[in-house]
Amino acid sequence: MKPHYMITTPIYYVNGAPHVGHAYTSIAADVLARFKRLDGYDVFFLTGTDEHGQKVEQAAQDKGQSAQNFATMVSAQFRNMADQLNISYNDFIRTTEERHVKSCQALWQKIADAGHIYLGAYEGWYSLRDECYYGEDELTTAEDGSKIAPTGAEVKWLKEPSYFFKLSAWQDKLLEFYEQHPHFIGPESRRNELLSFIKSGLRDLSVSRTSFKWGIPVPGDDDHVMYVWFDALTNYISALGYPNIENSDLWRFWPADLHLVGKEISRFHALYWPAFLMAAGLEVPKRIYSHGWWTVEGEKMSKSVGNVIEPLKLVEEFGLDPVRFFLLREVPFGGDGDYSRQALINRMNNELANDLGNLAQRTLSQVMRNCEGKLPEIGQRNQDDEALLSKAILLPILLREQMDRQALHESLETIWKIIRASNAYIDHQAPWTLKKTDLERMNVVLRVLVDTLRIIATCLQPFMPGAMDKLLTQLGVTESERQLSDLETLIPAGRELPAPSGIFPRFIEAE
RNA sequence: GGCGGCGUAGCUCAGUGGUAGAGCAGGGGAAUCAUAAUCCCUUGGUCGGUGGUUCAAAUCCGCCCGUCGCUACCA
């Protein structure tokens, strides 16, 4: 039986259109999912949209639409983006779906029955205009002594009934859990933040609202809707059939292996979610990994500055695989990064077109011309040949370890080292000279290059599925020979290769 | 304010006690199979400052400066 692996993106909030940050999370998750499949795992890759809450209600109202219609429209945009980006999700869940509503209510009931939810009152400084509460330290005091919100709105001390989750009771259990699972949160810096947050003392969490209606009703109390995070986080088990886990074929994927999230929502996943699950007697996910944020040409991305990068426009101009590559190559995964047009073009031209694309082209065109377009015999290899191949064949082993740490940039760097070594190899061996002096040796060299390229292309499939499909076809690798495990078997000599054509054209800036 | 991260070549960063590294950018050369792509060599840093521990510190400790993040219910 195949080992299984469950990976998720956050469900995206539908109060605005998708931007490059959403695309980034999805692409990274997709690479990890595809890598695990490549490595023989049975993968469940979940994504979707988060559709409840006051902001959606408000955004819909501004457009004169019902919340449901508005959410459906924006959700479709996210789904379209995922499809355009070639995201290989197994399920796309929406929090307005019946299966999710039932799942949330069941989870709530389970936690309530276990005595971890109680009815209390939430109080604080509330701004009627901003429709939200502010903390004491965010407020300024006006001349007449009244309190003013950061937005300039007036605030009043308000008290509303609310259900609370007994988060404070879980403080010690959570700390114990983090100590027993040092790799539960990544990267390391997020773990430190979270630990210091918990150690400063946990308060009970308000998990229902009465101030708006667009949400999942609390079981047995229709005046309340669930706190959006309780609603949103539950999606991960809704998709697996919760609460009907006895009859669900998918429940075997729980606990999830990885929740990939943006750093801004690290705490919700690493703290509240485990607490909810523990309270419900369910297993806790194995790992939460937070990636960083993108700036644009050195500036923070914002609607008012007008520098928001729309992923589909990037794809339209540069092509999908170069964009996927750039996003994962440019920045250490887990840290923040900067998008710049020039940096993208440099990566495209230097690394895709020159290093890899040209390597494939120069190798394959010689095979085509000098080997009658057929894969040469393996022949008698010398030390140089073995040196290159032995490094290349280690790639899957190195990649497995890196992918399990979500060190996607390291994987690409590791692969690029082999690509550079291959370019050095072809120059030093100079098969174009051997053609005149030693045909047998020329065949060996070209064969070494084709075999090395096959390993490279196989390993790069998760990052650039479209381009690598094309390259593998040119290398004579059939679709049933593209798993990591297939690398153990060499392609038989004599196989006819199709005529090569460029995989990564250089990008020339229009005048 | 408290806690934590970071500060290494022009740029982006790797390097956690023992003669300063990579990629890109810059300079010189080789080659001509290839998407004028590639390969080889090379310029360049008193590793933020300062005091200390040590035979030896970018690497450990103190202080200072700069910068960034977290500091709860507004995704």
C-alpha cells in the first residue's frame, strides 16, 4: 500500500480578488504535493475558499449583492486562478457548502459536549463606525476625555454575549505538545514567537458573534454565528468527511502532514487549531509551515499604491512555468521576498534559457545530428562521466530531505548545481570535437548528458510540470517512466528521439 | 516597553571557534555543439561598532547602533 500525505493551503478569504501572495502559497503547496506523488505517495491536496464573516457581508452589500452570490463569484475567481496556475488540488472546498456547515456544527457540538465552551460576554471598546473592537493600547484620548480609535472613530465600552472556548485551560497541554514536537511549527522563528505568546498567558477565546449574521449558526443558539476562524479551520476536516468519519474513505489522510500558511495566520493554525482538535479528541496535524510575504520593487504591496501584482497577468506575459520557478527560486522559502520585473527576467534568461534550456538544446541537437536521432549506447564510462552521473543520481535523496523541511529554494539550488556541472562537462568533453576524432567516445558523452538531463527533468517536474513534460518527451522518456523510482532503470539505447525544440525562450524586453 | 530575528563582496545571501564563500553584476581569456548561449581565470569584504573569553572569533559573552517581526480575537 502506498504511503499517504495530506497537504493544504489556507482557504482564501473572498473579500478581495486573488493576488500574487495567494498564488505563491498555492504554487508552493502544489510543488510539495507533486513531489510527494512523484515519490510514490498517495496525496490529498486541499484548497478552497473561506466565505463567511462580516467583511464579506459588507463587501457584498457595497456591491448590492447577496453575500452568497458575492462569495460564489469571488470563489470562482480563486478556483480559476488555481486552474490557471496548474495547481493539482484534489478538492476545492467552500465554507458555504452544506458538508462544511454540518462539519463545523458537529465539531462545535463535540467540543461543547466535552465542556470546553461556555456562554459569557465579550466586552471592550467598540467602534460603531468601524464595526470592530479595539484594544485599550490602540486608543488615543481626545481633549474631552473620550476615547478615539486609530481610524479617528469614536468608541464606546460595549458588552455583548458570546460563547467562549476555554483556551486558557489548554496552555500547559499546548506547551507540552510543542516541546514534544519541536518540528510542529516552521520556520524556527515562528516557533519562538508562538512560544513566547503562550508563555505570556492565554485568555479564553471568543468564538461566536451576534453583531452580524453571515456565518454558521451556533448549534442550539441561532442568535450567534461562529467566529470565522472556528469556521475556517474546520475546513481541513470537513473535506475528509467529518463528522462521518466511519464511512469516509478519506479520513485515513488525517492528521494532515502539512498545513502551509502565510506568516500572518501562523498563530491561528499553530495555536487555536490544535487546541480545538485536542478539545474534540481529534488528532493534531503534523506540521504547520509559514512562508513570508512579497514586496514589489522594494515596496509593500497595496491597493492604494496600485502595485498589486495579479498572478494571471504575470503568467500571461512570462508564461506559467517561469513564474512558478521565479517565485520559488528567488527567495528562501519561509522568508520575505521582493518581486521585481528585472529579477524575474534575469532568472528566466540566466537560469532557464541559458543554463537549462540551452544545455538541453545543445545536447539534443547533437544527438539528433550525430547519433541519427537515437539514444546512444551507454558504452564505456570514464571518471569524468561517473563524477557527473553520481552527483546527479543523488538528487532524489537530497530533495526528499529538503522537501520535508519545505526548503524549496535549496532544492532548486541543488538541482542548478548539477545543471552548471553539466555545462562544464559538455565544454570539457567537447563532443563536437570528438565527432571528428572519436565517435565512440562522443556517443558515451552525449549519453551521459541525456541521462543527467533526464534526472534533472524528472526532479524538476513538480516545479515546472508543463515545461518538464516537454523536455522529458524530447529526452525520449515516456509518461510511464517519470516517477523518481523510474530513475533506477535507464532508458534502453536505440530509442528514437523527437526533434528538439527550445523549452525556455529568452525573454526580450519590447522596446 | 517586553521577547525574538537580522546586520558578511556593488546586489541577494550561505557560512556557528582554526588560513573569508556562492550566484548575479564588473574585468580578462577560451571555445564555436547550442536559444550570442557556454567554459576558464579574475577584481572586490579590517564579516555593523565596541569591550571581553580563547593559543585562535564572522562564529561564544557584555554593551551600543541600525533594521525587522511578535506582543490575541479587525484574516
